[in-house]
Amino acid sequence: MPMAGPMSMAPEPGIMAAFEAAKGFMPVDEGLALYAAAAEAGRLGLPLLEIGTYCGRSTILLADAARAAGVTALTVDHHRGSEEQQPGWDYHDPETVDPGLGLMDTLPTFRRALHRAGLEDHVVALVGRSPRVAALWNSPLALVFVDGGHTDEHATADYEGWAPHVAEGGLLVIHDVFPDPVDEFTGQAPYRVHLRALASGAFTEVSATGSLRVLRRTGTGI
């Protein structure tokens, strides 16, 4: 498949402003590393996929990279919030609760953020649980960004469901990789997925920025 032409590895100021204005937890340095990975992967001419939309902070960067490469960004989330975002937890935001249902619903906030960034036409939002969507998926992807639930159950399901779809030369990006056991809840499951990907022989690490790891698919043994 032909590659897209040269493109910047950094987003324009307006996109960065939209990223920083959106609700979410990704620091700027990790966001820039994600954008660079998406810009590189987009040259394969295949879609970029994110697991864990939340309110669209990282989606804005993926969508802008997809727009520049002439491909589509896909983002998967049930929009009811992961474990650490539920009421009573440190990462809970009461503004994301649907007052009529008493349940989290981040979809409206995500749509507003994407609209404000001018990127709605470059994203397909897949509203559902990651394993169910992955079971229906059968096309190669240039990039898979794993940023969903932080339990072993959810992180493992995201890896097993989506990593096999990363095209040869494509990128697997894993967020919230924290090797220190003190981060047992927020970062140990992604860390174990990261180790599993490296041990598989299918992926080689390309870069590490904060808790963001970028791996390239170089083999078949997932």
C-alpha cells in the first residue's frame, strides 16, 4: 500500500490547544509522543485505532494525525468510565455523570471536544466494550493505542483482541506503563501487557516517554 507524503511529527498550535482544553489525564510530553507515533504509522495508509476514548483528549491528536495522513482514526469505548473513574475514586469527575441515569456518560463530552477541534469528519467512534468490538474486527491497523481499563482482565483483553491486527511495521502504543509495584492499580496491568508484547517476539520497543511505550510490529508470534 502506498505511503502518504511527508507530514509534521508535531501538531499545530490550535490542535495542541484543543488537546490541553479537553478533559483527560495524558501529559503534554506523552501526547506529543503519541502524535509522532500516529504520524509515522499513518504513512502505512491504514486506520489508527484507540482503545479508551474517555473525553477525547488523546483522540484529538490521533484524529489530526489521521487527517494529515489521509486515513481514519477509530476510537473504542463504552463511555461508562473505567474502574478508577467511578464515584469515590480519585479520577472521578462528577461532570461526566448523566443526571438522568446516575451513570457516567463521557460520550457527549467527547463529541463536544472533537467538534471544537474541527476533527469530527476524521474519527469513527465505536461505542461498545473493547472485546466485543475486537471480535468483529478483521482488518489490519497501522496503530493500536491501548489506553482502556487498568485491571489485568481489561488490559489483557485489549491486547489479545487488538494486537494481532497491527500490520507489519505498524505500531502498538501502550499507556500508563508503570514498572513500580506501588502503582499496582493504575499501571501494573499495562506494564504486564508491555512485557508480554516484548516477550512475544512480535514487537520491538521504539521509544518510551513517561508512561507511554511505543512498539513496532516486527514479527508474527503474538
